[in-house]
Amino acid sequence: MVEQTFLMVKPDAVQRNLIGEIVTRFERKGFKLVAAKLMTISEPLAKQHYQEHDGKPFFDSLVSFITSGPVFAMVWEGEQVISVSRKMMGKTNPQDAEIGSIRGDFGIVTHRNIIHGSDSPESAEREISLFFEKDEILTYEKNIDIWLT
Ligand code: RTP
Ligand code: MG
């Protein structure tokens, strides 16, 4: 089933010049980028985005981290993209994430774990609409052959 998911390169990874590396992994996998923007998240948006964690001990530092610098927000499309992209990201704590996953390859600590991805179809729909207007999400075909010559 073709789905859409919300993925975000977090402030630590933007600072570490990992946007290209991360985008490349999803491109090479075969998923399609349908929306993207570099932006700084406001405090109210951060609190809404991470509302499921409101009240937890790490909530304030999570909000402060995610608003601390630019993020690269994206919508990706493809077969089972929600669960497959979570596998590609690896476990929340980079020390538990498999080598070969994004967090496993580039992260060291949970509070600077490189990337966010929606964890279910419901979160994907909610997060996409929090970050993007409908007309910012594109519908287009890909056909490499016609662009070669
Ligand atoms: P994300 O939402 O950012 O994609 O990460 P996730 O689904 O893998 O993990 P989640 O449980 O949703 O937690 C959101 C973010 O909060 C920070 N966190 N810190 N025990 C802790 O100190 C702790 N647990 C979670 C992480 O930065 C995590 O990505
Ligand atoms: Mg999460």
C-alpha cells in the first residue's frame, strides 16, 4: 500500500551536514520525496508535534532541542514507507540502533538522535498536516529515461 510519512532531519544532523546523506538513503531505497523545507520550529509547534510526550521528564529538553536550530522537514511517499523508514532510522537510542541504520551509523546519544519519523499511519497524517499545507505536497511521476538526453 502506498503511504506518506513525515520525516525530519533534526537540528544536530543539520549542523553536522547530514541532510544530503539522509535524503540520499531514502532516494536510493526507492521512496519518493513529495515535500521538503528547511525551517526553524516554533515552541508551540514543537509542543504540538511531540504532544504524546507532554509531562515526561525529557519533554522540556526535547522541545528545547528541536527548536534550537533549523530542521529539514520532509514528506516521503512509497509502499509501506511508514514502517520501512522507521527501520531505516533505527532504534530511538542510537546505542541500541543497528549499525547500518541512520541512528546506528551517525548517532551516539538519545537526545541527539539525528532524525524523526512518524510511527503510525495516524501520526503520519497528523504530523504531515502540522508541518505542510496541502498545496506544498506534490503529485508527480518519475521517469529517469526522459531526463538523460
Ligand atoms: P522521534 O519521535 O523523534 O522520531 O523518536 P522516536 O519515535 O524514536 O522516540 P519517541 O519515543 O517518540 O521519543 C521522541 C524523542 O524524545 C527523546 N527521548 N528522550 N528517555 C529519554 O531520555 C528519551 N526518550 C525519548 C528522543 O530524542 C526521541 O527521539
Ligand atoms: Mg516518536
